[in-house]
Amino acid sequence: MRTFDVRARIEDSGEYVLGLEDTGSHACYLIYGIMKPYEKGRELKPGAGHEELFLAMKGDFVVTGHSEVMLREGQAIHLIGDQTCSLENTSGSEAIYVISGGHSDTGDH
């Protein structure tokens, strides 16, 4: 069993995708994201044939677009295919989220 230091791999985009390149598997992926204080405009969009669960780990998020909701720490939403949302960190401190995703039954992989 391998251990992955996901936080250490965060890039300029503020996210790291743990997936095929690390695991060798197409079945699932995990995204670890950090948003700066009051940052907004980060897009959530699983894409055709995919589903994602977005979990607010630290901080609160305003989600707009397909879903319009305020997510507090520990709350999650489910997105399918081309459902698109935009994120905003509403606090004056760093906010952290995790997205788990995989292929839906209609996936082509």
C-alpha cells in the first residue's frame, strides 16, 4: 500500500488531483484543494461520464451555478456530468475542500 502526500503536491492552481498517474487506476480520483481568503471563481464540473462529491473540510463556501447553496465545514454536495458550479471562500482564512470522483454508469472508460 502506498501513501500519497497530497498537500505537498498542491500546484499554483490550488489543487492536486490524485488519480491515474499516481495510482494507475481509472476507477476513481481525489482532488485536494486550498482556496485563499475571499478567493472566488473556482469551477466544479465533473464532466461527461463522471460524478463527484465535494466536501467542505475547512471554512465555508458559497456554491453558485447548477446548485445554489452555502456549504459549511463537513457538508457536501453531489455533482453529475456537466453540472457546473462556481466556488467562493467567504472567510478571511484559508479554506480546504476534498472532491472524490469516479466514473458513472454512463461513463465511457
